[in-house]
Amino acid sequence: MAAANILHLGTKELRSLLRDPIMLVLIAYSFTVGIYAFAKAVPDTLHNAPISIVDEDRSQLSARIGDAFYPPLFLKPVQIGLGELDARMDAGLDTFALIIPVNFQRDVQAGRTPAIQLEVDATRMSQAFAGSGYIRAIVEGEIRKFVQKGRADVAPPVDLVLNARYNPQLYKFWFSAVMELINNITMLSIVLTGAALIREREHGTVEHLLVMPVTPFEIMAGKVWSMALVVLVASLASLLFLVRGVLSIPIQGAILLFLAGTALHLFATTSLGIYLGTLVRSMPQFGLLLMLVILPLQVLSGSLTPRESMPALVQWLMLVAPNTHFVMLAQAILYRGAGLSVVWPQFLALAIIGSVLFCLSLTRFRKTIGTMA
């Protein structure tokens, strides 16, 4: 009887969700446009950066330097005069402007150290930081090749061989897309379960539940499994059709193993959503509370920055957060093809954290369900 009640209550939640267009749009956006835009529209690496060159030397070396900039890192350089530089920078037409002075090639051949000026639009911080290093390396490389032309190449004392595993082309959007998917799984699971509980209060259906022969455990379990199922199906569709299909990001590990870990994570986060839903009385209050909970969870979980770069205290504190272990689990499976023998500690941690959160939420739910009517 309890299992049937949980099934029927969960089915009721699914029907209520289907009648909520705002939530449906949020789910669709989070697992499609949100992931694609985060991966492609706002890259945090150098990509098609506009650059102009003020070539006052008009020499073979300056022409060689100008030809060294090409897509996909830079757009084809625009040759401009010195008087155009400030206007183009003010208009935002150039992120970089390279100024090659008069007699530059002659000074280089004479063994002097002439200066090349690089103007950078630092308001475009992500590209400015990475692009300055690229430009410096390109210019120094072209000068070195020009000076050594006709001479025997001197072999360096050490040959560093770069072997980029799991992402040979070093595409940053491979990381961004998958981590945005992970963050959206956490966010949507908390939002949907908390909103489902608050919806009962706002629609006045709590009274109906109280007079039915169901227990608080059955009510809460029905909300947990139904909302977790919605997020699980949406995340699987996004992983297969958007991440692996549209974005062509290879998935190294077993998808079924990832889904098993996702289910454990959803058990924890949906329980957390129920707990947060019992602390507030309206959706606006719930939205404000989410800002205090979701932002620290996502920023400190390791999905945006490596956990190793955080203070030791923060690393230890975030071990009680379920998405910290979910991020480690997802990266190991989807990026490195890890099996259960590698990720079982994360599975165990999610099971423990989920059980604790479920018990805490159920205790809180039992105390507050009478006051929700």
C-alpha cells in the first residue's frame, strides 16, 4: 500500500509539473540553450580575437610577424596607421594592436633589442590575459626564426613532449559544456522539489493530503522520485543529443554508470530541496534562499575551478556537499572513462549524504506539514 501511495503521489507531481509552463521552460532551457551558450557563446579562451598592426617598418620581418596571426586564435590582422589606433580601440574594434617601429628589422639584425609595443583592451579580460601571452610567443618565435635563417639549428638541451590526454585539441568547451550540465542537474533538482512543496501550499492542496490515508514519508518520497526522474531523463537527453551530438564532445565512460551516480546525487539534492521548501512560505522567499545555497555549492564544488586551488578548510567543508562528489564522479567517468572500481568512494559518499539529508528533510517535513495547511 505504501509503494502504491508513493507511486500515485509521484504521478500527481508529474501531472502538476506538466501544468506549470514556467518550470517546463526552465527545464528545457537549462538542458539545451543554457548548456550550449555556456560552452560556445562566452568562451574563456582565445578565439577569433580581433588584432590590428601598425607596421611602420615595412620590412620582411614585420611582414612575417603580421602573417603569423591567423584563425582560430586571431582574426586576420588589419593594417592600420598610428593615427587610427586610439579610435579603433575606443570603438571596441580591436582587442590587440601591435606597433612595429621604424628600422625594426635593421636593429634586430644589428644585435640591438628594439621594442615592440602591444596595446591591449583589458576590458575583455579573458581574451586579454591569454592573448598577450600568445602574441609574445608568436613574435619571439618569428624573430628567432628570422635571425637563425641560414644557420644551423641548435638543438635545445631538453625536448619537452606534450601529451594531452582525454582532450588532445585542448578544447575548453569540452569541459565547460559537461560541467554546466552537472551544475544544472544540481540546480534543477533542488528547484523542482522545493517548488513542488511550495506549490502545494500556494494551491491549497495540502489540506487534501492531510485528510488522505498517506504518511509524510510517502508524500515526500513521491516528490523525490518524480522530480528526480524528470531531471534524470532531461540530463540523459541533453548528454546524448546536445553534448555528444550537437557539440561533438566524446564521452569516454559508461553512460549507465554515470546515470547511476546521477540517481544517487538526485536522491541527495531532491531531499535538500524538500528541506529548503519547508523553511519558506512562498516562491519569492524560496528564490532568495536558493541564491544563498546554490551559488556556494556550484562555485566551491570544483565544477568551475579546481578544488586544489581552494583553501584547505574550504576543501574539507565542501566534502559534506553532494555535488562535490558528483563533480568528481562525473569528471572521472565522462572524461577519463573510469569504472566502478575508481569511483566507488564517490558513490558511497553520495549514498551516505543522501540518506542523512533525506532523514533530516523528513523530520523537518513531519514537524511543518501541519502548519503548511
